[in-house]
Amino acid sequence: MSKNARMTCELCEASRLTEWFYEDDECWIAECEVCYVPMVVWKIHDPSPSSDIKDQLHAKLAAVVEEYFDYEHYVDDNMRQIPEHYHAHARSRKGWFGQPVPRRNR
Ligand SMILES: [Zn+2]
Ligand SMILES: [Zn+2]
């Protein structure tokens, strides 16, 4: 947890309301409770990671989509709800906003 975390930031609080797919020292990836698609959240309360870090976060997100889901994604890091803390959604190229994305049969 970042020392800069403000108590009011829900991404810093990282309450596990939805399924978590992945976590490491740098980020966590969970289903977005609003959009029903996986999203990666950087563990640092900052809106603009370096492009190296962004690449890594996006690669980890892609790996989660590959492992758990069955759709073609694009990375959407337009941060509408929480503009001060970097996160990115793996949205479906098909479907529409807010539609649950298909999971792999496991
Ligand atoms: Zn935050
Ligand atoms: Zn969302």
C-alpha cells in the first residue's frame, strides 16, 4: 500500500468486493464492480506511471484476459471515475459498455 494513499481513494483501499485474478508488488487485477471487465490497478497513488510500467501493467492484464476470459480486449486507461490513481480496463472490442464479458470454460 502506498504511503501516499488517501483514505478516500477506493483503489488504494482495494476492498475485495469482486473476484481478484492476480496480485503482485506492483499491481492487482480484479473484476471492475462497475463494468464487469477485468481491470489492472497500479499500487501507487499516481495517475501517470512511466511508459515502461504501463507496458508491464497492460501485459499482466492481457495475461489475465487470456487465462480467464474468452474475448478480444483493448486497454482502456481513460480514468473517468478515479482520475488521480492509475488503472486500466480490458474492454471487449465487441459487446458494449457494462456488458459482462465471456469467461473461458474451465
Ligand atoms: Zn489511490
Ligand atoms: Zn470499470
